[in-house]
Amino acid sequence: MRDSSDILRLENLQVHFPIQGGLFDRMLGRPCGAVRAVDGLDLNVGRGEIVALVGESGSGKSTVGRVITKLSQPTGGRLLFEGRDMTSQRSSSALRSYRHHVQMIFQDAYQALNPRHTTFDIVAEPLRSLRLVDNDAQLSERVSEALAAAGLNPPGDFFARFPHELSGGQRQRVVIAGALAVKPELIVADEPVSMLDVSIRAQILQVLVDLRDRHNMALLFITHDLPLAWLIADRIAVLYLGKLVEIGSADDITFKPRHPYTVALLNATPQIGGAARPGVPALQGEVPSAARLPNGCRFHPRCPLAFDRCKVEEPPAIEVGPHHMSACWLAER
Amino acid sequence: MTNSFPDKEPLLRVDGLSVDYGLKGDPLRAIDGVSFELRTGEAVALVGESGSGKTTTAMAIAGLLSPNARVSGGQVHYRGQRLPIDDDAAMRPHRWSETSVVFQGAMNALNPVHRITKQIAEPCILKLGMTRGEATARAIELLELVGIPADRGVAYPHELSGGMRQRVMIAMALACRPSIIVGDEPTTALDVITQAQILKLLRDLRSQLNLALILITHDLSVVAESCDRVMIMYSGRVVEDGTVAEIFAEPKHPYTKLLIASIPNPANGKKMIRPIPGDPPNLVNRPSGCAFHPRCPSTMSVCTTEVPRLGRFGHGRVACHLHPPLQENMVTVHA
Amino acid sequence: DDRIVRVGGVAAPDSMNPFATWGAFWPLVFSYDFLVGVDAQRHQDRMGFAKSWSVADDNVTWTFKIWPGMKWSDGKPATARDAAFTYNYLRGSIGKPDELNVGWNNTSGLENVTSITAPDDETLEIVTKMPTRWPIDNYIMMVPEHIWKDVSYADARGTFQNKPPLVGTGPMIVAEFLQGQFVRLTPNQYFRAGQPPSAGMIFHLFNTADPIAQGLKSGDLDYGMYLTAAQWADLSKDATIVVGQNRVEQRNYLAFNTASEKGAGSTKALQDPAFRDAIGYAIDQNAIVDRALRGHADPGVGLVMPVATDYYSDLSDIKRHFNLEEAARRLDTAGYRDTNGDGIREDKEGKSFQLELVTGTMANLIEIPTAVVQLIAGWLGQIGIPVSVTQLDSGALNSRTAPPAYGGGGWDLLVAGTWLSPSAHDVLGLGNSADRQNNRAYWKNDEFDALLSKVDRTADLGKSQELVEQAVRLIYTEAPYIILCYPFVLDAHRKDCFVGWGTQDILSMWSYFPLDRLKSI
Amino acid sequence: MAGQASRNFMSRRLGLALIRAIVTLLIVATLNFILFRVIPGDPANMLLAGARSSVTAEQIEAQRQNWGLDRPLFPDQVVDYLWASLHGDLGYSFKFRGRQVADLIFERLPATIALVGLAQIIAILGGVMLGLYAGWRRGGAIDNIATVSSLALYSTPAFWLAMLLIVTFSTVSGWLPGYGAYSPSASIASVDRLLDYLKHLALPVAAVALGLIGQYVVVARAAMSEVVTEDYMVTARAKGLTHRQMLMHHACRNAMLPVVTLITLNLGYVVAGAITVEAVFAWPGIGGLTVEALNARDYPVLQGIFLLLGASIVAANLLADLAYGILDPRVR
Amino acid sequence: MTENIVKYPPRGRTRAVKRFLGQFLRDRGAQVGLVCLVFFLIVAAMPNMLVGPLQTAINATGDFLAPPSGQHLLGTDEVGRDVLNLIVHGARISLTIALLATVISLVVGSTVGMASGYFGGWVDTWLMRITDFFFVMPSFVLALIITPVVLEVMGRSGYILGFRLSLFVIITVIGMTSWSFVARIVRSQTLSIKERTFIDRARVVGSSNLSIMVRHILPNLVPQIAANGALVVAGAIYIETSLSFLGLGDPLQPSWGTLLSLAQRAGAASAGAWWYLGAPGVCALMVSLSFVLIGNALDDTFNPRRRAIP
Ligand SMILES: Nc1ncnc2c1ncn2[C@@H]1O[C@H](COP(=O)(O)OP(=O)(O)OP(=O)(O)O)[C@@H](O)[C@H]1O
Ligand SMILES: Nc1ncnc2c1ncn2[C@@H]1O[C@H](COP(=O)(O)OP(=O)(O)OP(=O)(O)O)[C@@H](O)[C@H]1O
Ligand SMILES: [Mg+2]
Ligand SMILES: [Mg+2]
């Protein structure tokens, strides 16, 4: 934690997607089920901090990112940015100033670029719409700056190119450049590298870390790759079915995991030359549906160490070390 | 052609295979003189940068190249017989019963309007001549084999999670008991737990059914866990080929070295990973000589002029001027 | 073996109830008889319900002899009582909310009747309040008392459908009616002159004449009417087809909007007889007949059409002759000069004006070619009166030219047509200020109305002719209408199936002729 | 379990779609009614259009009362109208006195359904098959011919096509009857009459079908040429299916999805789909009735026809929704 | 370098436009369509120079319904007017109606469809109910309602740019009745486009709804809009005819549609006067076909999937 003040704070965040019920249910006003994509999440990100959000597919990582960037409205809880409550902020002027500070790098670079826009237009779009520049000369300057920062050199070569004229890595970097051009204080990076080969992956991570180092920018790094999270992040938050099960410093989580799910994740991570870690048996069973969460601890049906209490009582976040919490009854001991 | 197992004809032999895209104007040579062999029950990984021709190689072997592709050189032999990879009709008997493919995106590779059992049963009916009932029974059996409960067989692809779809694809690939399965990035979009399940399944099946596997992936740790041999591709050419142990322990080709160096590993201490400097090569206008030389940390003058040959080196093969071939009977790389 | 007569026409009968329909005249006239009807007065062999008639010297008591032993098509006797019933049924509705005034059988004229009685089965006596030719000039269809006696007035003008087979005394009885498709008629076995020799008749209803010309050529139709000039010319080259043209009662006219208050036209000039008269010199009726109707019409003169032989006069002494200079001079004299030299005349207040001409063809009329309008607009343009033209379908035309009280008006010129009976009352209908349906010029002239009411109170033909002549001359000089032409109905029949068509008036426009005598070859 | 879920899901879809359809229909019916009342021109004038003698104010009032025109338009008249319509009572025609609107419409309906229905069937069979094949063999000779001619047909208005057909096949060559639904000379005997009817049906059906074929070819071809690029077609190829099997088992069903939407939307027009064509061929269907009613400003009949048209389009939309749900298990 | 950079964006745009035009103009269909359309536009622009003043019954010289001959290349009509003369003079009205009505229906249709698809919720519900209504309502009913109102407001016989006011009523009516189809297509397309990630990105980088619709969604709708435009054109020329008889037409200035209906009413079909029926029909067909071809070519050029991906 480089800075004691939090730039972003999520308090008991909930995002439920309603399942539309039948005709009669609705006529009778009967409530129907909901997909509880995010279900009571508490998370804070400090200035200049890199927090990795890990979890398996469908655990709600992207949804959290969408809430932070105000693409989705949370069902409950609060979103605080620099201490101000942004949860139900809808006025367009307030949103615009929020966009100055918070940007997002999207998961799929092939989808995130409008095929009919040039690189220049794509990177210039935030500058224009947020009115960050006064004239064309300034605009070009800022765009070049951003492209160069994202490792596209010389920037002029890329201005007139359409997305389909770019390689996958270049596209990803254009998305990143768009986010960087704003010079935000927080970037939500949603699996920016999962589909890329290691080399391009390394390039992009380098850029992000450099930015943090140089501009004290905070980063919420969403991934399902634990080694990568360990590598880049200061802290790691582990999400399971919409709720944090463990959060702590990168080293603590990687080397001293306290939640069985984190352990399982680490175990499942393939190792070059290394066999699976002994100690905890493999997970059993299917991931429960986010629409029908089990009682008690939501991990208990798959947990190899589950005991009676887990089935009835949901564990709170329990402090297990400095800045290290785990939501597991085992951690109590 | 060297043959490391002279006692036995390999299951699959690929000789100097080249594929061009774009029949009009400037053709793009996606793969250029790829040669390798695959033995029964062997698992080979195909690793390389994005755009290096991995998918093209796999599709060429299966005779499934897209319409704008042309095989411009080389041959593929299956059990000693030449495969008519550019003749759709002649390939038909070979398909699925001998070589089956797990495509890159399982969501798109499954027909969205048919139930999964039906899709798995289809090749059984057509290829093995089973009745509909038998084929359905077999499909359910296969689903259970990949860990999908029988009652989910009536589901449509969209009703399944990503991992389940991947497993359906694998079950389908197993339907006709083929000798070779080509898996094209079957686990990229999956979280580690599901990925581990699938890899374990493939390992088990390989030992049970003795099938050969060609696995394409970006993830070297996956390679390390589930393959016997690795082929590294760069710019449409095989630059290195060897056993997993050998390559990870002692990579020869500078590209391989850099590739392995960029894998993060907590055991190695917290070091920021290093990207390979420079940009991927332009396939329409390849650099002269070794395609890697503009990015290579140890370029020599010969690298800029002469294409290195893929020659035997140790237990594997490597195409690099730093490691001149030890024997004379080496593979000539297609010019 | 006897064959069915296949007839095609541009017609759209809507209801088989003569009290409710105007559009179903065509099949109904084959099944029902008028008491006398205009056709019987012109052609001795086309009689109606009455065999003969006479009027007493007081000119108000009419005695009609009904055919003895006549029967309805259902075999029941058809007597003077039925005729009396029909008239009294109508008469009884006068003044009631559901007055029967919306169809062929309507109350018009019955207000002048004192009594209608049937002293015996063969005698009908009509006593009118004053002398009038109405008893023989009306075209009320005689309906059987035993069918209609229980039909309320509201039903008769509304929901009563009078479903086929009809019960009438005509030669052909409507047996089946499929709206918009055909009407099938069977020979009336009780017809007073004996059952007609053909096996019946089918009357095909079309929207356009194309299918009719087609059917005649291919032999699918025996007779067709309402052909276009192009088709007529084409068919006349066919050796198996005889083409004919029939003078009918239709008059095509140019009307001026003479209303002065609500619904008035765009300029006061329209209300000025001198202006209208001057325009009359700018209309070349002969050119209209030659160019627009290709000769299939008589040039228009006065209100009376040539086919109304009793009243027709060519008005040669007061007739306006086409002469654009004369028209211009008269306009100048009347005060409609081009004072500012822009080639367009100004009205008396010095405002230049443009006239809006509306046109279109009402249902059940011979189409008015647009060339007529082009010619008129051209001529008026040449004398400095610009004209804009609006073409309307019959529905729009109807509401646009309805009386101002019903939301009509606001137009300047109207080119339209009308087809009424050749009786004196109807002939003068265009100028009748009480006739909201036909007086589309909204013209009101007390002298004319007085003449008309005298005509209505005259039973003597000679006196009636004199009065009509006066009225016609009056309206001609006042010129609320310029009569353009009297178009012909073009028809044709095949030679190869039936004989007995007659020479002129192949198919009578006012009676069942010749369906009572067509014989298959 | 999955079946249960999907059944729930289907019934939910059905329910939603039904509600939407009913609401739409209600709005359409209401607006229809109101619009016809606000059209300039006093309906009383229409009612008394034929009146010869002078009409008293009393009589006009009586007519207004008779037709319910004296009461407030909204809600009284509207509610009455909707309520009556619900019972199939569309009122009486102004022009065709004594005839119920519903009677008039249902009398004409069979002819129109025969014409447009047959044309649709032919166009669907011919156009969809041709389009699917053209898309399957994109760039081939059949594709080129089919595409060019379907584009031409697509942009040829049915009205003119109809006249061309009459001139060619009827006026000049005399091969087929050009007008009406039966020849006047045909005997009443059933077989002859049916044959005769079919003969008369030929040209109008051709005119409607040719226009539709163009549409179907264009859509089916586009759908198919997209489907052949889909990854699951490569899967099918990899499985060693023959072209025929690929086409029949995999490509067609997927390519049919957009085509089915078009078909169902077009089905809505079966009822009133061919007003101009009917007029040209003097075909005794709803189209002819519409023209007649329009000329006479017979508002009750027009209202009835539009209600029917609205109902059938709404029903077709509903059908499209449901058909889509059945054909494509993915739709939400 | 900075100076270089400043020049880049405009050059990039010019390049894009140039490339688009190059690709578009190379399309065989586009060539045929453009040539055809330009030809008719020229014809419409200077009828008097090409065939002399409009013939009416007054100055008609020919025989009645004479077949094509050296003197009358396309024969004559039932009052002896030269059909070629009428066709050339009719082009202006027919093309004006077709083009303007198409523009109206595309603008309204795209706007409604896009707003409905993009905003969703009650905006969508209500806009689509309205669309459904217009979808069901035939054009002539609308004309019955609009015509008197407009004529009352604008006067009966004014002229704008040499066109009768009633022409604009026709255009409005056609535009208003044909937009609903466009709206439906655009909406369904918008629904899928707005779920694309680049729209989310645009929102995150602070673009307003309007700018997202105009800069991101609209360009992706161009193929659909263009293709539908061609269809509206074909319809408009003919709908005009039926509207003419509701009092909107001018028999002194016949359009192609009016000529066709005059031909029909004169019995040209059964009298075998193919030239009279054929000439206006072929012209109308050619104009709409050229729009279809251009629309198709636009579709091909705008569709990134049809563009060769390197
Ligand atoms: N619009 C939506 N409607 C209903 N459910 C949704 C919606 N969006 C997401 N979900 C559900 O919410 C849960 C979380 O989704 P989310 O995309 O946040 O997962 P993720 O952690 O980002 O997964 P991945 O690693 O695959 O990207 C999933 O169960 C998903 O099915
Ligand atoms: N259908 C095609 N037409 C033209 N070029 C193609 C086509 N398919 C692939 N290519 C090109 O051929 C080269 C090799 O592509 P290939 O798909 O084999 O790469 P890959 O190694 O599988 O990459 P990735 O890891 O991204 O899947 C790439 O440069 C690609 O752009
Ligand atoms: Mg995600
Ligand atoms: Mg690939």
C-alpha cells in the first residue's frame, strides 16, 4: 500500500440480475429468483496500488469492473470514489468528471474497438468527449503520447490504421492507450492479457506497472491467472460466486493461502516441471449456480474440509494476518 | 527424413508442408516447410506466437483449410499412406474416424440448434454405421466419460458452461475412436480448475485409448504438464522440436529461450517478466534469412542471409545457425 | 340446349334491397318492374307493371291497368294491390326518422300524392294533389306485398338484405348475388310474356373494363358494356363481335361554384353570370368529343340530353360558339381584365386569381377522361385564367362537392357527370336548389325553381315541354353549368351465341330488354 | 430438469408475447376507430349520401343515434366498438346496406387466402430453396442468376408485374385467363370448376409469388452465406459429412432462422396482402373490397379490414416470436 | 514530427473516404446503378431540352394509341400524346417523390429504430407500439387524415420550388407509412450492436448517448439502412399513384405512376398497347433497381466481413 488513502471503496456491493418470472408470478407480484453475480463485496483500492481480482469464470469479476466504471448499476451497496458516493450518481456532468478519473481496459480487444474507426479516432475519443484538449494540435500530441506510452512506436504510423490492420497485441495496446490518454487515477483492467502469447503479455504488463510507478495510478487487475496476479499486484482478492473469500498481500495469498478455495486455485495452477501440490485434496462437484446459492458458506458443497458449521452459517471475513482476511471458519482457529 | 524410431512407421508424417493464404495477388505463406512426425499415443505441443501458423498447421493436417488457402508444397502421410488433404471428398473417409479436431472456440464449433447428444451421435451413425439408439447410448457413455451427467445430454450447447462445452467437444472428438486428436487451444478461456480437469482427462484417455494428441496452446505450463514433446513455431516455420523436459530445461533456439524466460513463476522470485523485444514478423514480406534475426539477441551475419535448417540436435531438432546440425542426413527446409 | 347469357359490366351492386341501394340498379331492373318507366314510354314493346294507363281530364287522377293474371316469380298473383302497397309503403314513411329516401325506391315525388289505391286487382288509381307527370315518370320498383309487409322502415333502409332469390315480375330473377363477383339470374317462369328462352343470365361485376374486353375476345362473355374507346376500337376489328354505342342520359358538365357564403369558391367572379357566360365561349365541345372521347359522345349544349327526346332542343339561337377571342372580349367587358399585364386576369377588385378545378368520376358513371380537363385548363389558360387541377376518386369527389352544409365546397370549377332519368324533373335536377344530390353548382334561382315546380305540377306533355324549354334557356344563359358532352356507353356482343339483340340500344339502359327475348343459336 | 426449465421458459415467453400482442391490438383497434372518426366529412353525410329529397335535421339526428354517433367518441363509442369487435360484431356497412361487415369480409376472405396463401407457399418453397442453394454455392452460376433475377423481381412492383403477366400470357397468347376467379362459361360441375379456378389462380398467384420470391431469395441467400462461414460448419466438415448431409442437417436449419421471421411477418399480409394485384386481376378478394369500400368511404368496412389486418399482423408477429423460440434454442 | 502528426487525422479521414469510394466504385453493381440513376437525373433535370414542352390533349399531335414508330419512339397514349414526352416529363415528379420519401422514411425509421433499440425500456415499448401501428396502417388511410389538414394549413394550390404542395403531402404520407419497416430492422440491428463491447468502451471514455448513436451505432447500420432505402424507393413510385386519386395528383403533370394508372384505365392491357404500359413501368423498375444495386454495393463495401482481411 503506497498511499494510506483509498481511491476506491466498495461497500457491501451487490449486483443481482433478476430472473424474469412467469406471467402469473408477475401478475401476482411474486418475487422471482435472481442471479447473484456480486453478493456483498467489500473492497478498497489505494492510490497507486495494484489490486488483483482473481476467481474462476463466472465468479463476478467483470461485473465488479462494470459497476466501478458505472456501466452497470449495483442492486445494493455503495461505490465510493475518493470518499464521494457515486452509487446512484446519474447526472451526466458528474459522470463525465468521474470518467476523467476512472477508466477501463476491456477484456476482449477484438470487440472493444469499433471496426469503422481509425486508431487515432479511437484514442482521441475520450479526449474529445471529456473535452481534455482545446485544439487539434494538442489532440494529436496527447494521442501520440498515449500511443507511445502503450508501446506503439512511432505513434504516427498507427494513426490512420483501422483495427483490422492491427495485430492482436497492437489492438490490446490501442485499448490501453485509450484508457491512458485520459490520465486517470484508476484503471480497471479486465483480463487484458489472457488471450495473448507470453511475449505480448509481458509487454503490456510492463506498460501498466510503469504507469503505476511513474504516475501513481491505481490498478484493479482482473484475472484468473494466480501467478500473474502475484507477479503484478500488491494485493490479491479472491472472489468466489460473487463474494470475497480471501484478500491479502500478493505474497501472503500465493504462499500462505488460508482459504481452501484459494488453495484449490493455486493447486490447479499448472507448474512447469512441478507436480500438483500435496496437502489439500482436489475439489469435487460442480460450481453451484449463482442463481441458487447454497446455505451457509457458499463454497461448502465443493470444499474438501467442510464441516457442519459451514453448511448452516456463512463465515464472515476473519482477520488472519496483517491486511489478510479469509472468509472461512477454519481461519478462526 | 530422419526417423528416430526406424522400427516403426510413424502414425503421421508431415513433410515440408507449406500453406498459402489468398489465392489472388500476394499470397501469404502462413506455414513454410513444416515437417514432423507423430507416433501412436504421443502428445505433441505446438507452441508459438500469435499468427505463427499453429492453427494453419493443424487444419492442414485435418484437411480443413479455409477456402482461400492452398497447400503449396509438402505432403502428409498417415500410416504410410498419403493423405489427400486438399481433396475434400477424398478426405471424407479419413475424417473423424482417424483424425478428429477440438476446435478453438467450442461455443462456435457446436451447432447451436441441435442437442449435444445428437451432435455427438451423428458421426457414430454416419461413420460407424450405428443405429440411432446405439449412437445415443454411445454419446451418453462418452458424456459420462468426460464427466457430464447423462441427464444433461438433452441440453443445447448454450445451456452449458464453457467448460462443459469444451468437454462436449472432446467427447465428440472421441466418438469414433480416432487415432489422432488435434486440440486447438482447448483451455484458453477457462479458469485453472476447469482447465486442470480437462487436461487430466486427456492424459487419462491417452493412456487408456492410446491416442495421439496434437495440442496447440500459448500456455507453456500446460505443455509442461500434459505433453511429451514440444514444437516451437516462429513465423510459419518449426524452429525447435524436442521433449518437454529437454526444451524447458535446456532450450536451444534463442526464441525458445526468450519464450520460456517470459513465464512468470513464483518460485523464481518476483521478477517482472520480459517481453521479447521487437515486433512479430510480417508474413507477406518475411525478413531474409532467419525470420527471427531482427529480434534475436545473438544475431550473426549468416542469420540475415541464410535460412537455418531444421536439423537434429540432441534428442530433438532445432533450426538455428548457433546450433548447426550434428548429422548430415538432416531435413532440408523448404525454400 | 339453352345457354346462359353471360354479361359483363363495370358495376358494383351493393344490396338487393331497392329501398336501400343506388348501385344495384343493374340486376334489380331485370327482376323488378317499374309501374311504367321511361323505357316503356319510348319503346312500345318494353312495358312495365302496368299494361296501360290514362289520366282523367282533371290531370290529377291516374288510372293504371295492371297486366291481368300476372304472377310474381314465386307463383303468387301480382296485382294492383302490390303496386299500391309499394307506393303507400314509401309514402307512409314520409316525415318519419327512418324515411325511405336513400335508395331507388324513395319518397321523392310522393309528397304530391293524395292517394294511391287499388279498387280491384287490375286497377291502380293514383290521385295527385296537382297535375304532375310523376305517376308515369317515377322509377319505383314494384315489390310484392307479401314479402315487404312486415319489414319495418328502419330495416328497409338499413339491415334488410332482401336475399336472393328475389320475388319480382321481371324476366330474369336474381337467384344468387356474390358481392363484387357476379349476380346469377334465372328466367322467370311466370313472366307475363312467357318464360324467356335463354337458360338464364350471369352478370359479372368488374372494376375495370379490361376483363370485359378480354372476355368478349376469348368468348367467355356474350355481352359487355362500359368498354373504353381503345378497347372498343380493338374489338371492332374482330369479326365475331358487334360493337355498339348507346346514347344515354349521362351529361358531363363543367360546374361553377356559385355559392356565395359558406363553401364559396376562391373568387367572387364565379358568382357572376357574365363571367361564367364568357367562359362558355372558351369551351370547345366538339374538340372535347373528338379528342378526349374519340367521337363517342354528342357535343354538349343544354341541360337536356338528346336521349330525352321529349325535351331535347339544340338551342341554336342562343348557343355559344367556341371562340377564344370572343371569350376574352366578354371577360374584358365583364370587368375581368388583365390590368397589370402579367397575362393573368384580375377580378373586379384587381386581385389576380387562379381557379381550382376538381374532377373525378362518380360511381356508376361513364368515366370522364382526364383529357377533358387538360383541354379545359388549356383553353382557360389561353384566355388568362390559370387553372390548377385536382383529381379525386369518387369518395373524395363526393365529399368535396357535397353541399356546404355537409362539409363540401371550397372548390372553383368542377368537371363531373350525372346520370338521371329523362323525366322533366330529373332533367332539370342540376338547377334544382332543393336537390342537394345533383345541384353541385349550389346554384339557386327563384325563377328556375318556380318553373321547375310548375313542371312538377304539369301532367300535359306539351305544356311540360314548354316549361322545360324556358328553364333550360334560363339556366343556359345564367351558365352555372357548361354542358360538355353526352357520352355514349360503349358495348359489344358476340355474334355466335344468341340472337335477338335488337339493332340499337343493344341492352336497354332503363329496362330488362332484350333479356326477355335472347335465344341461343 | 432441463426440459422442465425450458418448458417454464417457453410458457413465460408465450405469456409475454401474448400480452404484448393483445396490447398492440387494442391500441391499433382504438386508434383505427378514432382515426376514422376524425377524418373530415360527416359520417351522417355518408349515411344520407343517396337521399334524394331534402333531409330534415330530425332524420339526421335519428341516423346519428342509430349509428351511435351522437355519443362522446371517447370512451363511450370506443369502448362499445372494442366490446362489439371482441364478439365478432364489426357493425354494418355504410355502402352495402344491410350487410354486416364481418359477413362481407369473411365472404371475400377465402379468395384472398387462396391467392396469397398459394403464392406464399410457392414463393417460400421456391425462393427459400433457391436462396439457400445460392448462398451455399455463393459465387456460382446459379447464385449469380438467382441473385440478379431476384433483385430485379424484388424491385418490380407487383402491380406492374401483374399487368405484364396479363399482356403476355392472356392478351397476346391467350394461354391463361387474365381476370376474375372463374370463367363465366365454366359449368357448375365441381371438377371443371376447380380446374377453372386453378387456371384463373395461375396468373395472380404468379404475380404475387414472383415478387415474394425475390425477397426470400435475398434473405435466404444472405442467411446461408453467413451460415457457411460459421465454425460449426467446419465441425460438420471435419466429421466427414457429405455436402448434402452438411446442407440438410446443419446449414439449413440455422439459415432458416431469419427466413422464418420473414415468412411469419409476410403471413400477416396473407389477409390483405395483395390489394393492387387483386385489383388488376379483378380477383374477388379482400383487396377488391378495400378498394370498393374506400371509394364509397365505407368506414365500418375499412375499419373492419384494418382490424383484421392488424390482428393478423400481430398474430404473425406472435407466431414469429414463438417459432423463433422453437427453432433457435438460444433466444432469450 | 509534431507537424506531421497534426496532419495525420485529416489525411486519415481522406484516405478512408478515398478507399471507400475506390472500393465502392469498383463494384460492378454500383457502376450500373450509378450510371442508370445519373441518366434519369439528367432526364429529370432538363425535360424541355430533351423532348420539348409537355404535351397535353391540346397540343397532342399523334394518333390514338399508335404503336412505336420513328415519329413517336415509344408510341402514343389514348389522347395521342407522345409517350416518350410524358415519360421524360414525369421523371422529375417520380424521382422527387421517390428520393424525398425515401429520405424521410429512412431518417424517421433509423431515428426511431435506433432510439428504441438503444434506450430500451419504456422508450422502446412505446416507440415499438407506435411502429406496430404504422406498420399496420395502410398509406391511404394516413393520406385521408393528413391531406385535408395539410391542405387547410398550407392552402390549396401553392407551389414550392415549382412543385405543387400536394406533392409534399404525398411525400410526407409515403415517408410516414414506410418508415416502420426500417425502424424494425434498425432496432433489431441496434439491439445487437449496443451489446458490443466498443459501445461500452465509448461510454466509459465519456461519450454522450447522442455521440454514441451517431458515431458508433449509425455507421454500423449503414448497410441495413441502404438496403432498405432501395425498397422504399420502389414502393414510393407506386404508392404515389394511389395517393394521386385521393386528390393529391395533378393530371396536368403526370408522374410515371399516374401514367401507368392512366394506361390501365384506358384499357391498354386488353387493347395490347404494351408500349404505353411498358415504358413507365420499365423506367420505374430501372430506378428502383439502380437503388437496389447501389444499396447492395454499399452493403458490400461497408460490411467489414466482406472486406478482405489481410
Ligand atoms: N446481464 C446478465 N444477466 C444475467 N446474468 C448475468 C449477466 N451478466 C453476468 N451475469 C452472470 O453473472 C455472473 C458473473 O459474471 P461475470 O461476467 O462478472 O463473470 P467473470 O468473473 O468476469 O467471468 P469470466 O472470467 O468468464 O469473465 C455469471 O454467473 C453470469 O452468468
Ligand atoms: N483465412 C485466412 N486468410 C488469410 N490469412 C489467414 C487466414 N487464416 C490465417 N491467416 C494468417 O495466417 C497466419 C497464421 O495464422 P494461424 O491462424 O495459423 O496462426 P496461429 O498460430 O494459430 O495464431 P493464434 O495463436 O493467434 O491462433 C496469420 O498471420 C494469419 O493472419
Ligand atoms: Mg469477465
Ligand atoms: Mg490459432
